[in-house]
Amino acid sequence: MVKPTSKNRSNKRFTPEQYARLKAEAAAPYRGLRKFIYISFGASGFIGALVFLAQLAAGRDVETALPNFALQLGVIALMVFLFRWDRESL
């Protein structure tokens, strides 16, 4: 087993930027991944809402398009809420 000396310890230190990054990751693990998921699902909901809005505007399958449109709006609202909540939890 190698005893830690001042020379060995100095090689293991982090730069201040690396230390700050590690500290932020420890405080909020996978934050970048969560934000990516929120944005991806929100974009998916937006595209779906546009499709169902076009169906509603055309008057096709209004009975099925309206609940699906409402669901897509709900997905968008949920992703916006989660994104803001995650950002404020710093």
C-alpha cells in the first residue's frame, strides 16, 4: 500500500472548476439528464398538440381529437412545471 505523501496528494486535487462541478452534481444528481427529458417530452407534447389542433380545425374525429389535444396540453404543462421546479430547487 502506498502512503499518501504531499507529492501523491497534489496529483489528485481537482481544479476549482472541476470541484464546483462535482459539488453541483452531488447536490442535484442527473440534473442535465432531467432537463433534457423535460425539454424532449415538452417538445413531443407540443408537436402532438399541433397535430390534434389541426385535426380539430379540420373537423375530423373531433370526439377523439379533443381529449388527445387536452392530454398533449397537460403533458406540456407538466413538463413546464417540472422544469421550473427543478430550476428553483437550486
